[in-house]
Amino acid sequence: MNVAGEPSFRDSVDLMFKRAAALLDLSPGLQEKIRVCNSTYTVRFGVRLRGEIKTFTGYRSVHSEHMEPVKGGIRYALSVNQDEVEALAALMTYKCALVETPFGGSKGGLCIDPRAWDEHELEQITRRFAYELIKRDLINPAQNVPAPDMGTGEREMAWIADQYKRMNTTDINGNACVTGKPVNSGGIQGRTEATGRGVQFALREFFRHPEDAQKAGLSGDLDGKRIVVQGLGNVGYYAAKFLSEEDGAKVIAVIERDGALIDEGGLDIESIKQWMAGSNGLLAGYPKGKFMADGGAALELACDILIPAAMEGVIHLGNAERIKAPLIIEAANGPITFGADEILRRKGAVIIPDMFANAGGVTVSYFEWVKNLSHIRFGRMQRRQEEGRHELLVQELERLSADKQLGWTLSPGFKTKYLRGAGELELVRSGLDDTMRAAYQAMRDVWHGRQDVEDLRVAAYIVSIGRIAAAYRSKGL
Ligand code: GLU
């Protein structure tokens, strides 16, 4: 967003870091070491397409190697540039530290409009980009592990994994060179939904603390809360779907490229997504709700929870004053600029920061990487054994309930629910839930425990920076 007086995305992240670092007892040297981006590699490569050589520019930036491998997605968009990739790599470092995934931070990007190329062309471009990064160890199971981001998904990750394995035929851990792969090619159940699922778990945890909800002037749980979602991509779609279908929240507006759909009665996310699949991703023409071409204005609607799940910088100095949501959860990376953050805080809004809110993706990426290194699906050894032990207990309960004198009965459905041992998807969701709860608690302890901390973003940075500093110190830096 080019609003006058607004710093770049990279500077905005730096300013947020510095606001928190000022409250920590760190030497200026260590502070600087943690803040700066270690390296950014720019690659320009040619691919013969449609009868001529097309040149593409891509980046892989490594922000911090205090833990390895470094981790972070690869974005395909025309707007990709070095400043953006470095800002996103920095956010990956802080995010991984906050949710305790044992990685440093990295990010990649390719300047490309993925809609402009067909599948075969995209495969050629992706394989060539991957080749350039692999030969420099910028994709490697032990050093640098990409994942999907805007404009990429499991299809691209499968191409990257295959390219790595072609170039490293004897690496038995080759599948762990990238996460977010399809389940049939080394992926893990629940990775696609993970970021949206994480947003849901983050909000559930927030509402478990009435004092926290009270800070946003809200009470109760998610039931009946009015939500505005920007972006129905992988993150926004799953977040909106789960919150409306499972928690009773009402999505009153969704914002996409061509405008916004509004319905105070609540929108049906699944049916909108189906509509978009047949309309080239456009909302216009959807038969229900009111369509508004000025999507940006819908960010300013009165609601309980605003979920920016699209791009960075969408809430800026130019519109922050008009944002009415008392609670904003940053499902995208960097949707609120440094200046806008200040305005919103002054207005009393509570912001659940990106490095926590959207950490579900990298958390499940971690599970996938571990699965790939251990070469076995989670739950494969235990599931039937667990079911066997449950069976014993159920038989005993059935025996007791047969005794009419005790007057016991088992509630309907108990037996099937209790008998079923956890499969991979259940285990992934349980690991993700636990991660989001633990990270929220860590942030919350700082938020409530320190007089000088007024918001969750600073609290999140304090937790992360503290952990990264400890890792550097133990290395003798
Ligand atoms: N691109 C996602 C993010 O921004 C996922 C990164 C990963 O799974 O490594 O967090």
C-alpha cells in the first residue's frame, strides 16, 4: 500500500521489533544480530516458453540461522520484491520461535502472475527455480525447507520435492526438503487446512479468557460473533468455514479481488467458494448477499472480529482510523502497518498478531518434516493397540451396565466415539491445538505480567526475541 509517510514492509517489521526490543535487557549488538536479515539470494533464470526465452526473477532470503533448517514459504506474485521477502523471512524467525518449531526463518518469492501460465508451464518454471535454489543448498532437508505461500500450493511443493530427489538420488530424507506436499507424495493430513485451523484455535483460546475478550469489549465465546474476512484463499477460506460451521460465528462479509459480499444474516462460505471456482475467482454475480465493488470499504464495516487473510499492508495510515472492529486477528503476514498499529491501539482495538495467528501452517509443516524424517505416519504403531485397551474398558462398562440393580446405561454414541483410536488427522489437530494454546499462554503471561507491555504484538515479540537471544547466547555469540 503506497500511503504517504508509510515505511516499507521490511521497515515496518523492524520498527515493531525495535518497539519490543527496547523493553528487553539485550546488548545493542545482539539486538542488531537478531534483527538483520542474514542473506538474500536473487536468481534470474530463463525458461523457453511459447517459442521464446522468458526471464524470471526469484528470491530466497534467510533471516536467521540460530536454528537449522530455516523455514518459510515460497510466494508466487507479481508484487514479490526483495523488501517483501526479507520482511516475511524475519516474521518467520519470530513465528517459529513463538510456537517452538525448531527452525530459523526464511522466505522465498518468484515475480510471476501464476494465472498467466498453464500447469505445464508453471511446472517448468517451478522446477527451474527449484534447481537454482537446490544447487546452492537453499532447498535442503537439513538447511532450508520451503512450503506453500500465496500463489503456491501442494502441486508446486510436489514438483520441488521431485526436483530435489532427482538431483540428490541417494538422500534418503529427500522428502523432507519441502513441506506442504500432497498427502500421497509425502505430505501430512491436515496441512492444507492448518493455517485456517490455527486461526480458529487462536480465537477459541482468546475467548477462553474473559478478561482478554473484555479488553476488546467482547464477552462470551465465538457463538454469534460477527466476522469480516478479507481473502478467501487457503487461509481465509478455512478460517471462515471452520468458525462459521463449527463455532456458530456469523461471517457477515467476505472481501476478494473484485469486491465484497455482505450479508448480515451470515454467508455460506462453502457455497461462495464453489461459486468462485466457476467464476475465475470472482465474487460478483453470486446469487445471495449484497455485492459491493469497493472491497476495501468493507474492511471498515462494524463487526466483532476482522480477519485480514490476504496481503500485507491492507490496514494502513489511510484507513486505520475508520476501522471499527474491536478485535483484529492477523491471519495474513503483516496486514497492519506499523503506523496503523499505533492508531488502532490508541482506539482500543485488540490485535492478535500475525506471528501467532497464522503460525498453524508452519506448525503442521514441522509435523510433516518430522514425519518425513521418521519415515512413518503418525499413529501407525499405536492406533490399534489403543483401540484394544479402550475395548477392554468398554466391555467392562457394558458388563456393569447389564446389572439392572446398578441402573447404569452408556450414553448413545459413547462406545464408537471412545473406541476409535486417533488417526493422523486427529493427532495433527491435537498437536496444533496444543501449540496454539501454549504460545498464547506464553504471550499472555507477558501481556498481563508486565506493566510496560500494552499489547499482544509486543508480548509476542518479547517471547520470541527472548528465545532467539537464548539460542544465540548458548552458541557463544
Ligand atoms: N508460508 C507459511 C507462513 O507464512 C508457511 C510456512 C511454512 O510452513 O514453512 O507461515
